Amino acid sequence: MPGVENWRIFAIAKIKRLIPTPVLTGSGSTGWQSLSARSDGHPVRTRVIYGGFPPLSSETGLWHRTSGRLTNLREDALGESKKISHKKWAVLLNGDLSPTQTLCDHLEGRKVIAADGGIRHASDLGVEPDLWVGDFDSTDADLLEHYRRVPKLEFPAEKDAGDSELAIEQAMKGGAEDLIICGLFGASRPEHFVFNLTQVMARNNSVCRVWGSDGSREYHPLTAGVSSQFDFPPGTSFSIVALSALKALTIEGARWPLDERDIPFGSTITLSNVVHAQLRLHLHAGLGTLIVNLR
């Protein structure tokens, strides 16, 4: 690229080692452009190719272990010009899903990140992704061409995080306070679903509500010490999966209620319950998730 200086910056991170960083690049109608990050995490358009560190994690204060190459910039990409709240995000994964009206309603007004082949769901859901993340090993040529204008954050195939985790990290860095993960289930390899579910469990906290949906099912992690209520129609079936021993689980508004019941890890006592009225749940301690069958 004549006339444009290209350099790399090396510095010692908190982990006391030198870390080179990939170059963030992009092409626009007026020449080569790139993105660097302000302290608030929002992108800044520049006129040079810049090599530096990826943004600091607001949670850990450490440098992110993976970074990618950003291409295909557009004026409103991840910017303020689109009237979409930065507090509500959605990530599209490559599992199966049904584009139900309920799911489409949940996606209204959210910023959307597609994780690699998960972009195949965008058209059926009526959304245009704001960012496309991954190594693109599960995306066919037709989709790459159809969504060529969507900004891409491209990673190498050999990396230390899956595409779903990388997409979720981008939503978190964007200030997500409510994040829905779509298409968790039905991946070609069953371990992908398990890891997707654990991603939902691990990321859900008091700052950001993280939950999942494939249109016909919803996945809601239970936050210990927090009461949750849900307005599912009477007759809706649900289960609570204990991923550890559960301490003092309370279920109200169900055919089979529980009152501060301790649930041993591996117990099936919370399998196949039915919503009777407004569903209310409270867990004192432990890891569990509510799985709701919407049809």
C-alpha cells in the first residue's frame, strides 16, 4: 500500500512478556482505513494501518488473548448512527433454530453479531448483522458473497477460543446488559452444544443477563440469590437442570412446586414440570439452568 506507513508496536503486558498484535485493517471508498479503540470501547476511524494492543478487558484488566483482523468497514458499523441500544445484543450461532415470532420479537432493537456459519439464520430472522466474527470455516461461498458488506472480524482457524466465545466477547465489550444467544442446540458435534450452554452459564451475572433461545426452547441460567419470574403460558413444560448441587431451590407457579428444596447433583426431581401460573424461581446457591419448551 504505497504512501501508507505500516508499523507494529510491541510492549510488555501485565503478564510480563512481549506480545505482537495483528493489524486491524479495512478498505473503504476513500482509501485504506482502520479501527482503533477509544477508552470507552467504541471504534474510531483512522486513515492509517495501525498495529497495537487489542482493547483491555474491563473485567480483568488484562490484554485479551485473541484478536482478529477487521475488514469491510461501513459508516455505521458498530457506531452511534444506528438507533439500536448498545445494552441489548444478540449472537447468532450455527446450531438449529426456528424463526418463531417470539424469537423475532426478542431480537427487535438489538445489535446482532453472527458467529461464523450462524449468519445463515439472519435472513429468516429478519436481521442484518452488525458484525461477523470467526474463522469462516463453516460458511459457504454463497453466504460470504451475500453478506460481503457486513464488517468481519476474522480469526485464524488455529486459535485458543471458539467462534461462539469470540462473538460473545465482542458483545460484552460493546456494553451488553442483556444478551440472547440464538442457535445453541443442534450443532453437528454434541460437545458444541455443551460448550454453548456453559458459555451462557459462565457469562450470566448481575451486570449482564445472558440467556439462550432456538425459537422452540429457551435457556435461562439461575442466578444464586436472585429471584426470577417468567410469564410463560400455562401448560408450558420446563425443567431445571442442576449443574451442581442446588441449595434451597424454590419453584412457584408450577404444577409441582418446591419450597427451599436442596437438590443433589444428578437428581431428576426437577425434570418435566409444567407452568401453572406466573413462574417464580429462587436459588440460594449452586449452578442450574431453566430449560423451557415453548412448543
